[in-house]
Amino acid sequence: MTRTKAWLPWAVLLAVASIFLLKSSGDSATKSEEAATLTKVVVHSAAISKNKAGTHQREPFAKTGVDPFKIVDLTSSPTPEPPPPSPAETPAPVAAVFPFRYFGRMAGPDGKLITYLTRDDTLVPITQGMELDGGFKVESIGDTEIVVNYVPLDTRTVIDTRAAE
């Protein structure tokens, strides 16, 4: 024990005793109560300041149930991976956007009408039953509309041809 720490409990004891002596006045019952309290403080201070080996101690911490020195493995993920979504949470598949636009109709060399769709800068002549890129199939070509089916989901897209003419 160092010398600077050895005088600390005695200084606290002296300060407490001087406060009690300055406050005490007249009443003998009050003086006896103060003396008993001073004795308790002195005994408690002496019990905390030194143990049997003569070293200083402090009062034990309150029990919390948590080990502050527990070794934590920081290399593994702290939380387990979430389970895969259940079928109820899986969103329904959505049909792809139809990438073609109606361009127009033109009479062919044999006199039949040829219907054209355009994609980017490419003209695509279509016929009924023809399969297009992206999983689309032309189901029917009418005078006022073209029906295209997205085969993977069996979803139909109707193209109004009257608005373009």
C-alpha cells in the first residue's frame, strides 16, 4: 500500500468526527445518538478500508446476472440468417412488359394484309400463332385488336389497333 492511499480512510474518519462534534449541542440524548452513529460510521469505514490482508477494498457491485468479461466471437455473424420467405410472403410473379408496339398494316404482294409490330428500330411482320422474343405468342390478329399471350404465366395483352390508324 502506498503512503498516499494509507491516510485517506483516516482523513474521512476525522472529517466525519469533526462534523458530529460541531453539530452536537445541549441535549444528552442527542449526543448519545450521535455518538452511536459516529461509532457505526467509524466501524463501517474501518471495515471497508482494510481487509485482513491490510489492503483497501470496496463494496461489491450489485448482482446483474450479466458477465461483463464474457468472450464474444466477432468473426461470426451476430444474428442467424432469416429463414426463406414462406409461400404466403412470396409475391406473385408478374408478366414481363410487352416490348413491341403496333406499327401498322400493309397489303403484301399477294394482296393479303401484313401486320407489323416494332421493337426499337426493327419492324417485325407478325402472323397468328407466331412466337415472338421474350416468351410472347401472337394468339389472334383482328380488325381492331391484336391479342398476345405471355406464355410462361399465360397472361394476355390486348393491343388496340384503332387508336393507331
